[in-house]
Amino acid sequence: MDDGISLIQCPRKDVHQEEIQEECDEPPGIPLPLTHLHPKPQEAAIPRKAAVVLPFAARRQPKTSSKTRIFRRKFFPAATDKEWNNWHWQINNRIHSILQLCRFLDLSSQETDALGNLSVKLPLGITPYYMSLISGEAPDSALRKTVVPTVHEFFKAPEEADDPLCEDRQSPVPGLVHRYPDRVLLLAHDFCSTYCRYCTRSRVVGHGRLYPNRVRLEKAIAYIRANTQIRDVLISGGDPLTLSDARLDWILTKLRQVPHVEIIRIGTKVPAVLPQRITVQLVRMLRRHHPIWMSLHFIHPDECTPEAHRACAMLADAGIPLNSQTVLLAGVNDSLDTMTLLVHQLLKMRVRPYYLYQCDPISGSSHFRTPVEKGLEIIRGLRGFTSGYAVPTYVIDAPGGGGKIPVMPDYIMGRTDTEWILRNYEGKTFQYPDPDHRLSPLLANSPVTPEKDEGIPME
């Protein structure tokens, strides 16, 4: 590191996250009037029998799942609670080799063959916490398929490319993508705690080519400063939340010094794969740079664990709006039942299901990509059958760098000169009178003048 700030900066004191939260997050006391301290006799005699009902978010939640507890006892019996719940420990003990995987999984031949050829592909990396969610599962289980490589990754279909979205072509300086007029994508670095096998940036991440050094980042921020139309910066990578608090604080501070930058967004999968990273110190630092938004990456209801709930609650309590960007994946979440459960779980975690992405045609992704009609089928199954907040926008990120294009079921059946023909979620047809067509002849023939109100003087 050229500036003395390390990628992973260990705290000076190893304190359990929940202990810090209990110690530091106590709300400030409110001074009570003297009448409260010395109530009148008749007031003190009145019994208070009203039942106290805790809000949903305050009800006692388990600290972890039984599956994770069993996994810890079996594979990490010597790890203390403080170690297990420390994000540095989780990263330092990642599973990143075939020998390590064999401890936790009975590997299939397709997995074993793939693991011997990863030198030129996206590397293997799984946190112990996330491994606890897939340990003991079959090779075709949802979460296991997304993080354990198979030989399918080495089959490249004719329509696939290493950089199908042409991010490199739209990169004016290293690590910065400028596709839309008023916003840019800033790649903080290329490291993730857990690598998703369908990653759009598998050509970049995990290869140690994109460091979070000041020289590169200052060039990117200088470009943002010189282009005054940029008002929105999305920090991604790699996962920016795997940077140290100091490093991330430095990036946010530099961006906040650019007068025309209004919104900063952070794209991360940390609450799903490394929820231990969401600490009191982190959220306090993030609050100093508001308005901050977060795009989280949840793909399956099995990721919505007590740890993920707690991490999202800390971020939401810090005033950070949370949106989830889910990739539609064959054999993982491409069923209405799975997607319904996922979006309902997300809402309970105060995470808005924002985008449902069609899987990008990256090299070796054909086993993950579904027909577009499958995504439309899921949206039709959600729209009207659950709350609107739970229905994401289905989008295709256009190959060639065209940006995100919404894809919607056919709710418009047609139109006449005076009305639109619409179909609702039940398949019933309705007519909506178009006010523009109905009123335009009147507006053209007779000018509209304000009605006189006797009680209000006209100017």
C-alpha cells in the first residue's frame, strides 16, 4: 500500500460486535420533569395494566441459526464467539482451495475437475460463515451452485464475452466506468470476501490487478471533479465494504469534497456473505457522509439469516436506504415460490427489492442464464399478488454497453383514439379514457381562463 493505509485494518481492541452495540447504541436519556420523580399520591395509586407490545423489529431474534451453530461445533470448535464474529477472522479463514473444500463438502466430479483449472478463472473464496449455510448440501443446492465452481464455467457459448457490458470501453480512467450522463461507477478494488460464480466482473475481480491505492483513486476522483454533470457515484468493485474503515472513509471524504456529487451509493454483498463486517464503527463512519444509499446483493431466502437481519437493521437504523439487486439464476431462484419468499424476507429486513437482473452473458454463464420469459413469469406472479414494495423491476443490462432496460409483462393490450386497453394481474381487461385525446379539441377551440373567486382578489 503506497499510503500506509492497509486493506484490512484490525481494530485496536477485539470487542464482540453485540457488546459494542449494547454499550454504544444506548439512546440518550431524556430529562424527566420533577412531577415524574415525585408523582402525586393519586397518580401513584393507579395501577398500569396495559400490555407492552414490542414492535416487530425489536422482538427477540436468535443470534444465529441452528445450522451455523452445528457447523461451528463441527469444523471450528476452537474459534471463540469473538473470533467468529470478527470480520477480519472470517476473511483470514476463507476457504480458497480444493483441500479446504473437501473438509466441508463431498465434492462432485464436476466440481473437482473445475477446481483443478481455476488458475485462469475467477478464484475460489468463501467465508466460513457463508460455508456454514451450504455445508452438507447437495451439489445442486441453490447457494452451493453460486460459490463452488463447476466445469460448466469453462464452456463459452457463442453469445458470451468476458466483458459483455463493454465496461472497459466506457472507462475514461482506470477503475471508473462512465456510461450514463449524470452518474459513474467507481471500482474501489477487486477483492471480495466470497466470489460469486456468475460475477459480471469475473475478468477483473480476484486477480490482484485493481488496488485501492491513492494514485489511481485520485485520478478517478479528479475525473469526477472535472465533469460537473456527474451527481451520482456508485462505489463497487470488488466489494467496497471489505476495505478498512479508514480507507473507505478516505474515499467518501474525497467524493464529498466534490461540490456537484449529490448521491453516493455503495454496492455490496457483505450483509449476505460477511454480516460480521457491519459494525457500530462502520455505520457511524457512514453516517457522516450522508446521503448514502446501498445496493445489496441477495439472491435466495437462505441468505436471510439472523446475522443478515442484524446487519441490515444496523444499516437501516443509521439512515441508509437499502435496496436489493437480485440476479435471476437457473436452478437457484428461478421459481415464483422462491422469489416470493425472498422478497418477503427482504422487506422484513427493511430491504427494498429493487432490481431483478437477467443474468449477463459473461463467459461460462450459460448454465446460470434463464429464458427471459422466466423472469416475466415471475414478475406476473408477484404483481398484484403481493405488495408493490415487494415487486422488483426486471431489467436486462444491454450487451454492448446500452445500460439497463426494463422488461415488463404485457399489461397494455392496445389503444383507440380515446382510451387505453389494459389488462390487470388477474388477466381481466379494462379501459382507461385518455385525457389528452378527450380534452385536446376543447383546449384547442376555447382558451382556458381562471375562474373568478369572489373571495380572493385576482391579480
